[in-house]
Amino acid sequence: MNVINELSILAIATRLQRLAEQMRKDGLLIYKAHGVDFEPKWFPVIYTLHVKPVLSVVELSAEIGYSHPSTITLLKELEKQKLIKSGKDKTDERKRLVQLTEKGQALINQMKPVWQVMIAASTQLTETKNNLMKAIEEVEQQMELQSFYQRAKVIMAANELKDEGNF
């Protein structure tokens, strides 16, 4: 066991990041094994535009839960690959609307069977006694109510009051 694993809950962000990196790396291998030229980091944008065909950049950022600059970076990569196209909204020139190109739509059709394989493999990995997806959803819901930082502030304030009472 390495130091990070021994830290348990203190290193939860690091462990989740490691897990995400391994899933992305393996996802890339799965796509390649199926002859699909696709970067897993593009998935949230591509899939969201598959489900919601035309979105503004701001709407897309909100849908995928990424910052505006991170979304812009992904969009630039996807436009360079000719998987998406964008243009100004005719009703509001300030808005930039994004959608899949024909090449992007064709890629979706190529990926659908691969996604079924990925769903099956992910299900095998996560359906244990303590379901990972359920745990992630619970933590996300709790963080919407009160962030990790806000919780830490409350605990620090309580500890300060407790320490003041010992004098």
C-alpha cells in the first residue's frame, strides 16, 4: 500500500483523480481497439450535443459542469477536428451556438456500440456492496447544500470556539 492509499479519506480527491485518469486511459484504449479516433476528454461535450443538439457556450458549460474557459478549450479542439461547428445566434449576436457537424454525428453512431461495452465494464466495476455511482451522487448532492470549503470553515470556527473555552 502506498502513502496516498494509507491516508484514506484525507486523500479522497487524489484517489478520485487517479481513478479518473485510469478510466480515461483505459477508455482511450477501448476506443482505439474499436477503431474509433476519440479522446475521452471530449466525451462530455460530444455526448451533451448529441442529446441537446444546439446549445450556447454558456449553456454547454452549465450542462457539463465545466468552467467557461475549460469548455472553450475543448470546443477549440473539437472544432479543429471538425466534430463541432459554431456560429452566432441570430437573435442574440453575443451568443455563440455550438452543434455537432456531420462528422461529429457519424462519430456518435460509431461510438454507440463502444459505449454499450463501456457501460457493461463500468457496471462490473461499480456495482459492489457500496455502489460507487450512488456514493458519488450523494456527495455531489451534499456539496450542493454546503461545499467542502464551507464545511471546513464551520469545523474550524467550532474548533476555535472550543479552544477559547479551554482558557
